[in-house]
Amino acid sequence: MGIQYKLLQKEKNTNARLGEIHTNYGTYETPMFMPVGTQATVKSLTPEEIKSMNCGIILANTYHLWLRPGPTVIEKAGGLHAFMHYDGPILTDSGGFQVFSLAKKKEKDIVEEGVHFKSHIDGRDLFLTPEKSIQIQNQLDSDIAMSFDECPPASASYEYLKQSVERTLRWAARGKKAHQNPRQALFGIVQGGAYEDLRKYSAIETVKMNFDGYSIGGVANDGESKEDMYKAIAYSIPYLPEDKVRYLMGIGDPLDIIEGVILGVDIFDCVLPTRIARHGQAFTRDGKINFHNAKYKEDFTPLEEDCDCYTCQNYTKAYLRHLVMTGEMLGSRLLSIHNIRFLVKLTEELREAIRKNQLLAYKEQFLARYQMPKK
Amino acid sequence: MGIQYKLLQKEKNTNARLGEIHTNYGTYETPMFMPVGTQATVKSLTPEEIKSMNCGIILANTYHLWLRPGPTVIEKAGGLHAFMHYDGPILTDSGGFQVFSLAKKKEKDIVEEGVHFKSHIDGRDLFLTPEKSIQIQNQLDSDIAMSFDECPPASASYEYLKQSVERTLRWAARGKKAHQNPRQALFGIVQGGAYEDLRKYSAIETVKMNFDGYSIGGVANDGESKEDMYKAIAYSIPYLPEDKVRYLMGIGDPLDIIEGVILGVDIFDCVLPTRIARHGQAFTRDGKINFHNAKYKEDFTPLEEDCDCYTCQNYTKAYLRHLVMTGEMLGSRLLSIHNIRFLVKLTEELREAIRKNQLLAYKEQFLARYQMPKK
């Protein structure tokens, strides 16, 4: 039946919780970070590499797979797992976020039935509805599907958000009705910006529909402040049931993961580790570093001395910098391995801190060393 | 002392030979195909992947490493092997081919001392001499270094080639004198276009200098006909000693490898398998295929049914096409794995055919199935 969440332990001094998700492809502990495989591939990496980093669920994007290669091809391949050769759990998003972020403002028209917009690849007219999103995800045969929601910009007014929350609730009900894949879980999404009453209302009404898990959406738009993000989480969490998993969509900054866990979030996803890798950047315990910096030219130490990833075990900063400066694919790949492992390891440590009821001490320790990323 | 070649068996009906090369990093059988790691990385692949394909020697480019990161950085790293984390044998070219092919005609000036030219990266003035090329290769600490030679275009006249052969001989002598790395073998290069007397003269005079191995150069320029390439090999081989290895530079087309082996060549290198991979193309027993072709959209069979490579063992043509069409790095990577393994496996089969004195039958069988690559 898709997934089941089991609460193992609540941390004493925060809202954090240790849990486990039972999936069609094994059981994994939460809090957890999910790498993103937009086009049915976590950029540059093989499924075996993903697994060797101790990842659990990975995410694939419904919008992109709808356009290429199309859900019918993936269905004929035997579903997403067989298509991409990944025998671990997969979550698909609804396509909503991409529709709202990739299509230009003038090129989309939101109506009650769904959203008209233009393909970001060839400009052709497309129409995505709650039913269509679920139908595509049913065909993709992911382990967890997401409800189709409206993702208003961070600048949206209270009035707009209020109506948008209502529409997202109607769309959630329609999607739930359309859902047909018994092997696939379906999550509801809480919206409502940084407004306490809207988040509360959205959470309560979404939970009434009894989904298999709940997401907190509308926090990864451009222009949102960290303060508003933390508010959105704090205002939503109290109304979500303890026996269902909580997923904060699109967030992967190390500090946000720590804060999210403290507020009660169980799973996170983000393109950040692979995207910054392609830009020659890497996470470290001392903050983000950029390999374009000449100071690494003759630095023959590993990216991180105490990291257990393949990259840190086998390569020096000088070589990584050389790969970045020459634009070599292996550079993106080695930095992606490190960055994903960095976030996965962070969640491993967060779980350990929850187990010991020492999460706040862990946060303090982490922050003392971690510098804010240089822009 | 760098390398030693041991002739194991001569094929009865051709000039082909089975041999082994003893290197600082193990012993490998010939005929052999060497993948190219231009910037101290075989594009998109790790050293572990290279080894898992049963590769022996790999090639790195002196010209590129001279410019970035510079030989001093690599020397400080402990040499090329430590720098790129490869504990197998490495051959470096002299930089000559890149100087002659990357620099525009008007931007280089060939004088007796060496070649003045402009960097293809930032346009700055550079000067490469036989001594400088060897000094850089000494610093890189590859297992096999190449003499610095002049690489005239395929269109060069007999008169020009004659003088060029003389210059290459003088440069070879200067490079040999400058060579200082006792762990590193040094090869001489036979030039002379498709002229029998020039090839003969070049081979005899180069062999007099007693190098550790001999290359046949000037066959991978744009505009050379296959006929001229085979002539260049056939005219050079008779004058090369049996107890030294013979290396045909820059050639990796499957049919050329077979022909080269029949003519007596031991090692080959080429960027072809990784380059065509980046263009969405793959070698198969039935000829080269292009994944942009829509016919692979719903083809859920492996790239090659009987191939033992990681790609063919785990992925379908439909997925490979999807990766190619979406420009995903994993596509280049998976096709590179297959293409390199294809050529390495071809040399394994050629060795087996030599062992059984059935090389001509093998060639016939291969050609019957292999279609000429579609342009």
C-alpha cells in the first residue's frame, strides 16, 4: 500500500521525531534527505552510487517525465523503477511546481479545472489538471505520488492565498478520487504562505481527506525569506497527525534541514547538492566552498578529511579543482557524490541526536563550525 | 625501466602478433586499445570503471596538462597516477599533435628549435621544443613518454614531408638526450606520410636511436584516406624491431583496429569511444548506432544483447535514448562505458584469433555483420 510511517521516538526538547518509512522497496529511517532525479536520473550518478551513499527514497519530476519520454513509454518499460534501473523507493511530485515556476507568467492560465501553459521545451500548449497529474503518476508507478496543488509566488497577497488554499483543497479531493494505483501512496499538500490561519485551515482540511502522508508546500519559491519558511512549517505541523510522515518540499540547505527537523519535519528533497556540484561547489562542515577559488590549486588534501564518501576517500582538492576548471564531467560527478553524501550523513547525525535527545546541542555544535554560504 | 615488450606468438597468415607489455603497473597483453584521458580523466569515468572494463594502459595529453593544471602541480601531487587516482600504466603523448591541430595555421611558426604557437584557451604565446615536451612528460611521470614530432597535414607535399621527417629525427635525438626519468619509457615516432621511401627512411633512422618502443604517426590527421593510413603502416612496420612494441597513434575505428592488427600493430588509442558517446552514438556488432533515432523510443532491449558491460547489463535502449534526448550526463557516461568496453573486447577477440591463427577468418566474420558507420 505505498508506504507506512512508524513513529519511533520523539525528541524531548524539540518537535523532532525519529521514525521509519516502510516502502515497497525496504524500510528507511527518518529524518531523511531525498536526492532529486528530475529526468529519471540523479544527474551524473548511477543507482548503485545512490545506494552506496545510504540514500532512501529518491524523487523524480512528473512534469519533465510527462514531456520526455512520456508516461506511456515508462509504463511500457514496466514503470519508473525498471525504466531507470532503481530498485529503491521513488517519490514523484505532481508537476505543479514546475508548471508554476517554468512557465512564464503570461504563458499560463489558471482555471478551476487546471492550468493551461506552454511547454518550456517547444512552446506547445499543455493542460495539466489534478486528475491528469495523478494519472501520469499512476502510470509512472512511483511509490509515493503527490497531489496537484497551486504554488503561488512568495509575493502573493493574503486574499489570493486564501482563495488558492481553497482551490488546492478542491484539487486534492479530485486527485484523490482519480488515484488508481494500489501500490502507490498519495500525499496531500499544505499551502497558505506564512499566514498562521491559512496554514492551520489548509492543514486541518487536507488531513480530513486522510492522505498517506503530508507535505508542506510553498516554501521553495524564489524570494521567500527563511523566516517565512520556518513560520510556514511551524504553523502547519501542529495540525498534522503523528502517525503520518511529513515532507518539506524542495528544501536542502543544511541549516534549513536542521531547523526543519527541529520543527518536526521527516523528509526533505532538493536539487541543491547536484546543482551546486555542476557549478564547482561543495558542502563542507565549515560551509560551502567554491573550487574556482585559486587557493585549491595545490591543495592535496581531501575535500573533507573526515568524510567517508568515494570522492573524499580517493581524490584531492587540487584534482577536483582541475576537473572543475577544465569543465570535466567527472568533476560534477565527484562533487555530486560528496554533496549528496554530506546531506545524507547530516540526517544520519540528526537521527542519532534525536535518539540521544541532544538535538539542540547538535545544532549548536554544527552552527559553531558552519559558516553561512558565501554568495 | 618504463616498459618491456615480450613477443608471445606470430600469427601464421598475417603480420599480426600476440605479445605482452610489462609496465610499472602490471603486465598486459597486446594487441591493446588505450582509452584517452585528455585532461587526466577519461571523460565522465572513474579509474575503477576503466579498470572494470579490462583496460590496460590509458593515454593522457601533455599539451592539455601543460596548460592546466601545469606540470608542476602534477609533480607536486606525486605524478599523474597519484593526481588522477589511477594505479594502472599511463602513456603521455608529446603535445606535438595538439600544437599542430589546435593552433590555427597562421598562429604557429615552426622553427628548428621548436614550435611557436598560441594557447587555444587564452591565446597567449607558447613555445614547445623537444626538450620541453620531454621535461614536462618527465614531470608528469607517465610510464611511457613520446618523442616530440612534427605532424604535417595530410595535404603536405613530398618535398615538405621529406624535410619534416629529417626534422622529426633531429627532434627525436634531442628529446632522447633530454630524457631524465628512469621509470619512464620513451618511444620514437615514424613519420613520412604515405610514401614508402620516407616511411622506410624514417623507421630505420628512428630505430637506430634505440627507443623503448615505436609509434606510427601522421595517420590521424583530418583528410587522410584509409588507404593512405594502411600504406603508412605497411611501409613502416617491416623496419621496426620485433622485440619492441608498435603503437598506431590516434586510431580507434573498429575496422582500422582490425586492419592495423593484421599489419602488425600492437597498441591503439583514440578519443572516438568517449566522443561519439557524448554525441549519443554507440558501437555495436552491426555498426554504429545513433540514439537520436526515434526507433529506439520504445526499444526495451539492451544496447547489445551479448555485451558484458555495465550499461548493457542494466539499461535498455529506450532509457539510453531518453538520457541522450534530455542531454543527461549519465547518457554520455553509460555510452562511454559501452564504447570503450566494445573496443577493448574487440582486442580481446583479436588476441584470441591470433592465438588460434584464425585472424583472417575473424575479420571476415566481423565484416559480414558490421555495417559501415552511417554519417
